[in-house]
Amino acid sequence: MSKTVKEPVLCPRCDSDTYRFGHPSGFRNLQRYQCKDPNCRRQFVPGQPERIKKYPTMPCPKCGGRMSIFKFLSDGYRLRCNNHIHNDKRHCNHKLNVPLPGKSFKIAKDPIECIETELSIKFSWPKMSFANSSVSIALYFSVFRSLPATEVVKIMKELFNVSISHDTITRWTHKAALDIHKNLGLLSVPKARGRRRTLTDETIFWVKGQKRWVWMTKESRFDSEQSWFISPKRSTEYARSNFNIAFNASPCLKNIQAVTDGLWSYQSALGDLGFNRDKLHKVYHGFFERPNNNRIERSWSSLKVNARRYRGFKSDLGLWSFVTLQIYLHNYFRPNQRLKGITPAEACGTKLPYCRSYWKLFCKFL
């Protein structure tokens, strides 16, 4: 009896001989083969139906290759080019964020969107139980001197013989932050010639023993703090909101250089907002590299020194109020040595009422 000779199965890539290599999962009736050529080693299954891809793909805008899901975000997913590595050489590492079907990215337009509060914003001076002068002096120590409420209570009692609870002073401080933000708003910087850039960074504060990340963007020409945002973690969603707040307040910032550190959230967020990150985004890798974020790092130092007295904050509203008041003091009410003794608002041409002191000017916006 003659033996039946099976036809050899050749590799579809290099036409070399193959050998059996088990069965594919889910198809025990089919046979997997592997190429014998050591330079090929391709595996294939004749007769196996094509796998239906359940994830979206799109062409890479840089190299034209295909992109696949690389990471899931809170409001979308991130695609990465499939040509990111080939033969142990990196070719195209382009990434792109795509919102979920039928939805859009979560982008904040105002710093107040990072907190939830039911506190009434407006000061009712005629209905208050204390004199206007007492409230103003208490706010001066709390806001301009960054003293905790317990210290302000002692000062008001010992120097002015006025008994105020620390809860009342805390509530006044929160109202002052909300009122100043509502009446003054974000500082808008004009277009200007010369070298200018935005500096963006993030740092940690503590609220009830939990980490809170404070994001901030600063403009170099007028030394103004353009945006800030508070988040429970570092991710693209919050970096995107921080940049969007700055771009909405000052659209000219979208056409100047943006300097950040190596955190990927910055590059990803700028790409989602249509920023030309290939030409205008600068990533620095050390303090001695030019340009760098040393100026905004010094701003963090001043902010941390003032916050050290509080030994942590008790609520997100307390942290937001502290950061907001410090930023408005820097932009509107504190003379800046870099600007020859004027405030960033005055350097930008913002018109404010005339007052003999910045403290009285501050009280006019409450």
C-alpha cells in the first residue's frame, strides 16, 4: 500500500520550509506552522478566519503608518504609531489623544471649576456683626501676611480687643478669594515684541493628609501668573485645563514658546489644544539648561514658605483660596522688582482705581 505524501506547507513570506508549531487557541482543528528560516521565523495558521479588531485605528499624521490604542484616559484613549520600533530602532513615536465616541475632552475654562463650594460669594458689609475696619484688618493679616486664622484671632484680641472666632476669619478669607476672582478675573497680557515664553510646572500640597497637585503657568515678559488649577493626581486632563485657562485669558500665549519639564502630560495636553508643540514646545532636562523653569520654581518657593504656617489645609476650598489670593496679590497688589516697582497688571496696562495703598485697593474689590 502506497503512502500518501502531504504537500509541504511553505512560508508565505519567504517560501521556506516549515514545521508544525501547535494549535491556535480557540481553533483546535487548525494547525499552526513556523518557518524554519532563522532570519524569518514567521508563524501562521492556514485557514484561520481574520480576527475582527474591536479597537479603532487611524493613520499616523507623521509617517502614515497605523496607530493603535496605547493607553486609556479618563475621558478618551491614547493612540501610538505602530512604527514606534522596528528592528530594535525607534522610528516614529507619535502619540495622539482621541475622545470617547460621542463625547469631548474635559477642559476647564476657569480655575474655580476644580472645586465645589456653596459658600456665598458676595460680602454683605451692612449686615455683618463686626465693623468694616475690623474685617479689613483681619483680612490684611490673613491675606497680605498669610497668617493662619488662629494667629489672626490672637492679634485681633490682644491689639484691638476684638473677639472673633477662627471659623469666622476662615470664612472671610474664602469669601475674599471667591470675590476677588469674580470681580478682577484672570490677568490678560497683551501682544509684545521681544523674547517671551510661558513657564509651566506643578507641585504638591497636602489637604487632610492627601496629595493635591497645583498646576501653574507663568508668563516671562510681564512676570504674570496666568493660570492655576488643583487636581488629585497628575494627568493629561488637568494639564489640559491649566493650559486652556491661560490661552483663554490671553490668546497671544498660544503663539509663543512653552517651557515645561519632561512630564508627558504637558506635551499631550498641548497637542489636544492645537498647540504647535513641534516648534514652540521646549522640554528642559536640568536646572542649568537654557531656557528652564527656574523662575516658576522660585514662585513655588515663596508659595511654600507662606503655606508652611498652615501645616496642611483642611479642605480643597482652603487650598484653592490660599493659592488664588497669592496669585492675585502677585498680579495686582504687590510691586515687582523685575518690573521696576510696578505690578504685572500695571505693566500690562490694566486700569485700576487709584488708592494710596494696595491694601485699600484690595478692599475695593470685596
